[in-house]
Amino acid sequence: MNGLQHDVSGYVAGLADCNDIDEVRRCFHAAYSEIGFPVSIYVQFHLPEYDQLSAPVFSQQMVVSTTFPDEWRERYREQNYHRIDPIFQRCRHSVMPQVWMDVSEDAGLNQRQHRLFSEAIECGLPNGVAIPIHGPNREFAVVSLAADEPAMEFKRRIPHYKHTVHLLAIHVHAAVQRLAQDDDANFGVKLTPRERECLEWTARGKSSWAISAILELSERTVNFHLANAMSKLEVTNRTHAVAKSLYSGLIEI
């Protein structure tokens, strides 16, 4: 890694010119790979929803782009690590980049959090840095980057490239938000109160049967409302319906 010796102005300009999310993904990963982070991820959601997110919704729908190993992503989902990940916990309350190594050395971590870091290393993710981004309406995004160089070398170089990775993360987020706003301008979906209720309880991990008991409806009626919502949202499963509704502000949890 050469840190600030890299001129990222071309990538910044490229992000501003992206016309769709796929272009943002390509520019995002190419920029960080050139700096020395071949593995990267961009995740976004709203802070009020974070604690309620189920593992499938978090891992499949809130992740906008990633080159993290499938093995690690599956392990992260299976263990619900998004609920206890100390890196994300730090990012929720900070605007500054969080170095994985520094977070892992926190004396306050519990056994499960230490295991998270050990398993990340086993999956080929020994060192990295996470950049939190906070928006005006409690939007929350994280760019997390991994490098495979030795720990001491990584720690020695980090002061020199922390500014660069932070700058790029802000522009990646700005590109995603710009495209999302363009989509919202053409997003005319109207959900009924019952459809919203059913989706909100689905987002909390409730089954149709459980929702029927909570709302005092038949299970068949709950499935009817969810099917209508999925049709309006033009999605084929409940997880995608929940993610699209949360992202578009149609529901809250």
C-alpha cells in the first residue's frame, strides 16, 4: 500500500458519473483494490432499524456490494454476528475510521466477539479498517476494507492511507444515495395499512402464523396482504419486500 501516493481523483470523478449501482460497485472495488484493499464491502441501512434486522435481511439486502469471501459471509449470517460485531458497534457511535486490530484489542469484548475476530482471520481476513458514514435522516452506512499484509506492517502504514479510504467511502456513499434518490422519484408504490403492518412484523422475524395472532387476523389473510405487498413492490420473496420497503421508507421497525 502506498496510501496518499495514490491519486484517487479519477475514481472520485468516476463515482460522480456512475449511472447505476453496478457501475458504482465496479468503481468502488477497483479504487480500493488499487490502494491495497482487495476485499471490501459497503452496507447501508437506517440506524433505528439496525437492532431489529434479521440476519437474512442484513446479509442479503442491506449489503449493497461486497467482495468478502462467501465462507465468511455465510458464517456471519449463521451466527447473527451483525448483532454483536464490535466494529459495527463502534461505527454506530463514531464518524472516524475504525481499525479492526484496535477494536479487537478492546478489553471489554466478550468471548463471542473475540471468536468473531478469530474466525475472520481463519477466513482470510486478518486486518482491515471500517469507515462509518452517518446521514442527516439517521442513514447509516459502513465501508469495511480488508488487507492481507502482516499485522505490524498494516499498523505502520495505516496513518498514511486512512484519509484516502475515508474520502473514497464518502464518495461511494454519495453515489449510492444519488442513485437511490433518482429511484425514489419514480417509486410510486402505495401500501395499505394492513400491508405495512404485515411487512413490519415480517421484518421483526415473525411468521405468518405469529403475525395472525398479533393482528388478530387469519393466517390466510396475513398471507394475502403480504402477497399483495410483494406484487406492488415487484419482488418475489418476503425478505426482498422487507428490504425494499425499509429502504424506500414505506415501513419502519
